[in-house]
Amino acid sequence: MPAIKKVLNSSVVLVVDDRGVERVLLGKGIGYGQKPGDEVSPAITDQEFISLPDADHRNLVELLAQIPAEYVELTREIAADAARAGLTLDPHVYLTLTDHLHFAVERHRQGLTLTNRLAWEVRTVYPDHHAVGVSALEHVERRLGVRLGEEEAANVAFHLVNADTGKPGVDSMRVVDLVAKVTSIVTMTSAVRVSRKDLHASRFLTHLQFFAERFFAGQLLAGDDFLFRNLSERAPRAIATAERVRTFIREAHGVELPNEEVAFLAVHIARASPE
């Protein structure tokens, strides 16, 4: 059985297992009344080992020793909600999200409000993650009696997307920012009006999400130009709008979008346009 090396708070202890490996162990009340050298009883069912790389491990230990146990329990509840929503999170979320929740609550208590200008885009691009973020606000209010602003749901969603092992290497902030800018170009230069309530507009937003993820992962589509040539004749307005996006990407990121990416964007623009 693992032996306690240090009690960080009532819900977190630092343990050493039978192989001498140091790990963080989470569990409601698991550290209450315990001291170094005590063994952790296997009868305690509500426990969870967290394994992280050395640098993150040290940061997590330091963080959890400084903040109240309620924030660890909050992150565990949110992670459980995420699992029920079909998301698989990297353990690193216990460091990033716990730290964020503590900072957000302290900031709220001091009357400081930070505006998330991409809240709408997060809600539309990552609806499953955002829904868990909304539930997170309810957990915070129930545990701490603090009602955080609705935009905090988007902030929580950012952390969940970045920790989602189903989206390796995704930087949600960059993805959402790119989606917002491309959406602005499209709506300003075409008849498209984005809304998750409209099937074609919803598909357009989903396409932009995956495009942005491919873009930052360096995995852009680059195949046959047949679709691009065909759409240039059949849907010239959609192609013209997509070309504006290509120009923006070239000027802002120094990357030339392949014709296939431009063509698929034009397809979704044409479908989402009421014209």
C-alpha cells in the first residue's frame, strides 16, 4: 500500500508507492487526520492517482499545498462531468483548471472582471466543452457560494479543450481566434449568417473548427484541384469569399492555402448562404 509522504490538504496527499515512485493522490477527506508514514487504506474507494511529468508534478504539488481543498474537489467534479460527456482529459487539467478556478473566484471576490471576447465563438466551436463549463459554474456556486459570470464557462471550456486527449496539440485560444476572424471575413463579404440553429451554418462552423485545427497542426488538405475548378464556374461568389480568406491567411500567417482547402470552404459558404 502507498505510504503518505506529505499531506497537502484534506483532499490531497503526496504518497510513495511500493516501487518508491512519488505520486499525487486525490480523494475527498483522504488527508484528514493523516501524517507522514501512514498507509493509505485500499478501502477508500474515492481516490485517484495523478501522474505527471516531473516539472508539472512539482508545480501541482506546490499549487495544491497553497489553495483550499474545495478547488481540487471542484476540478474532480468538472472532470467527472467531462467524462460523462465523452471527453477524455489529460491529468494536466488538475494543474491548469484548479489554478484557474482559484484565480477566477479570488478575482470575482475582489470585484475584478475580465472580458472573454471569444466567449460566443467558444460556445459555438466547442459546444460539448462549453456545456461542461456551464455545469462548472453551478458546481462553483454550490460549493463556494460564488456565482461567476457566464463568460467563465468559456474560460473553463478552453482548459478542457486543451486537456482533451482526443484533440492532441490543440491550442483552443488560437483555434477560436482564427475561427472568429474567418467568420468575420465570410459574414462581411457574403450573405452567410452563422448560427448553430441553422443546419448549414452549423456545418460551416464545424468545418471552420476542423480547418483551424488542421491549420495549426500543419495538416492542410492538398489534393486534386478538380473541385476548386468546378466551383469556380458553378459558385463564383462562394469562391470569391473563400479567396478573401486565403488572402487573409497568407498575409496574417505567411501560409498559402491549397486549392482544396479553399474549395471545401467555398462549399460550406455556398450551402450556408441564403442566396
